[in-house]
Amino acid sequence: MLSALLSRLSYHLGLLCLGGMLVGGLSSAAARELAVEPEEMVEVEVATVGMAGFGGPPVVLLREPGAREVVPIFIGTREASAILRSLHGERPRRPMTHELLGDVLDGIDVSLEKVYVDAIVDNTFLGMLELRLEGRESPVRIDSRPSDAIALALTAGASILVAPQVLQAAREIEYQGLEDQAVAALGITVTPVDDDLREALGLPDAPGVLVSDARGAAAEAGLAPGALLLEVNDEVPDTPMRFLELVRNTPRDEQARLRYWQEGEEHDLELSTDVPEPQPRRSPRRDEPSGIRT
């Protein structure tokens, strides 16, 4: 018991020290200026993580509303893991770097409101965090790698904005999706469904993907984790990447039409393809109730 108490005390002292260093450094952060004004950027939604080319480095796939394709941006393997953990609703036994920084921001009442991917220089994407401090009128912007910024944005529920020239350059990157990973669009996160999950959740023997999370308008309409998504625009999303493709193929200025099974009944739902209002993806700790895990 004593060792556990000391370990917990050490953890919180570490947070306090790290928080103090963060607050002390905010005013002196040598942040560069944004390359593009925020109002000129496009808000995007994190869809999933893929690979550049065949067996290349990981990329995060960003969905731009109204566009037929997703936009890949190079990231590191650790950042890819953090993004996938957030999409899957998982939290490691001990906080990793991105979870730790999210905890620090919570602990010192600093909110991450927006992240930017505003430039590409020498084939390197540039990003920035926008933080809001209590009692300070103007936000604080800190230079960041886009991969770290995006991973933190998912956890904190911050908006992700990308400069048009970055979107255009990123479209030239070839990528392939990972069929067994979680995919998000329209505020809905889906994962593959197997026979064990069907039996455990009492799902019907019909093709589709499992809803592991629902936010925004989808949740307000009644869609909940554990539902089986049967159709998108009258076609079957038999894999998570197929779900994303069908959402992307929704005609511009039309709503995506969904059909899903939930608690013994089928339901129809129409959703805007705009980027939904971001919400924090705080994963439950080990002593908290958990949702659908895959």
C-alpha cells in the first residue's frame, strides 16, 4: 500500500512540475507566426491512420467536407499509435506522452482549442497549437509537429484546421488504408465486427460495421455504441474503410443516409457531411466504466 501511495504521489508531483514548466514557458515560447490566417483554412476531421505507398511511413487521413478524397499527412509511428488509441477509445495502463500532456493541460486549466497545419516547407509539414489560458485575453500559439498536434486535438476535442496549399500538396501522397483499424466520419467511429462480437452484443447476421463511438448529431439522433451500421447511401459498408469511402461519395450539398440496427430494431438517419463539432475523446481510466472495446 505504501509503495502504491508513493507511486501515485510521484505521478501527481510529476504532473505539477511539468505543468509549472509549461505555464512558465508559455509566455516565452518562441512561436512562429501562422503562415495562413485561420479564416483561410479548412476544418477537417480525423478519419483514421494508413500507410504511405506500400509499407511506407504512417499517415493520418483527414476528411475534408465536400471532397471526394481524404488527405494524408505524414506522421511518426508513436503519433500514429496515439491517434489510433484515441479512435479505439483506449488508454494505456500508464499515460503515454500524448495522454500525459492532455492530463497536464486539464490539471492546470489550459484548454487546447485549435490546432493548425498551416505550411509545408522542404517537404515537411508545419503545425501549431492554440491554447487558451484562464485570465488571458488572447490565445497562445506554440509551434508543433502536426502529428503531435493532431493526436492532442483528438484527446482534447480541439478543431483541426489545414491551409489550402497544404491540402493540395498532401493530395499528391499515395496511401493505403488499414482495413482492421477504427475509422471515423460524421462523428461516428466504426470498427470491424467478427463472430465473437456478434454473439457478445447480440447482433444480427448481416453485413456491416460496428459502431464503437457516436458523437454530435449522430448521438443526439439516438445512435449509440454497439449498433451495427448496415447501409450508407443504400450501400453496405462491409469494412471501416468502405464506410469512409461511402461517406466521401455522398453528393455535395446532400446528407448522408444511414441505416443501422440497434437493440433489435432498424433505424434510418440522415447526417450532414460537414465536420461535426469536436468533442474530447477522454478514454476511461482503469477504474472507470468502459464503453465498447474492440
